[in-house]
Amino acid sequence: MNIAIFASGAGSNARRIIEYFKDAETVKIALIVCNKPGAGVLDIAREHNIPALLIEKEQFFRGNAYVDELRSHHIDFIVLAGFLWKVPSALIKAFQEKIINIHPALLPKYGGKGMYGQFVHEAVIGAKDAESGITIHFVDEQYDHGSTIFQATCPVLPDDTAASLAQRIHELEHKHYPAVIEKLLLS
Ligand code: GRF
């Protein structure tokens, strides 16, 4: 089973997933797809000798969304980990029920366009929610909308800032994302 990880940022989740499956017999992280030259995730790909594909906006949204390139790497499954572009329908159709995402809040709350990174955590703190968490879900044609696979929660503390909450959420993501992927692939 060949997995492509799509990531635009630092890539801490990508790193955890790569390390988790390093010695796996049936699961291989075969490709990193990134839309940002210089993103940390590209260094992680290099470090682990994983091919990286730097994608270009027009081709991603207007063309075949790199479906041929993904097929040429024999990709079976796509994991989004901090990938900030909406997934075009050409890609969703080519990989039906085979694209998942992680969102740093408890969907359906705090989902949708613009709800990423620090903005999510600021919104959670601003609403004085007592807890937040992570949602792992299938990707469909709307932002943060496909069916939920897994959620985990953590408290929001009275003195939390967006940064401190982000750190707690990242820890939850790192703990659960690789294992949820494994379970999904082996079920
Ligand atoms: C994660 O919090 C993820 O939930 C969100 O983007 C962040 C990516 O972080 N979609 P990293 O690049 O994996 O460190």
C-alpha cells in the first residue's frame, strides 16, 4: 500500500507518520506532495529519501490535479497533514474514500475556509470552550466536511494562548494520526 502525504508546512505530522511506518511491511510512504517551495516537510522528505513533488496551483486546480503523477508513483491512499489547499474534485473522484485529513479542532465546529493554523485555536479560546481536540475525516468536495473517522479531545486551560493550545493539539495529532491511518488501512 503506497501512501502520499500532502503537506504545506513544517511537517511534524508527516515526520511522525514517516517514522511510524519506517519498517512496515505493507505500508510505504512513497511520496510527499507539497505546494510551498522551502517548506520544512521537503527537508523531512530528503532526510528520509522519499521523493517529493512540488505542485503548482494552476495545474492542481485546472488540470488533472496531478492524478497521472500520483498513479505513476502507484499511490493507493492520500493523507493530508497540514495541506492548505482545497482538494479538487478530479483528485477526489480518482481516489474515492481514499483521502483523509486531520483538522485541529472538533468538527463540525471550527471547520471551513480560513479555519486553519492559529485561527482555529484563537476562535476556540475566544468562544471560551472548555475543550478542543482533533478530527480525522474523509475528504470530500467541501472544506472539513467528509465523514469523521476519529476524534480525540483535550482541555482548553484558562491561561491558554493560541500557541499553547496549538502545542497540546499537535501532541494529540502526533499520538493518534499514524495509528488511525494504520487501522484504516488494515481494516
Ligand atoms: C496540524 O495542526 C493540522 O491539524 C493542520 O495543520 C497542522 C500541520 O502541522 N491541518 P504540521 O505541519 O504537521 O506540523
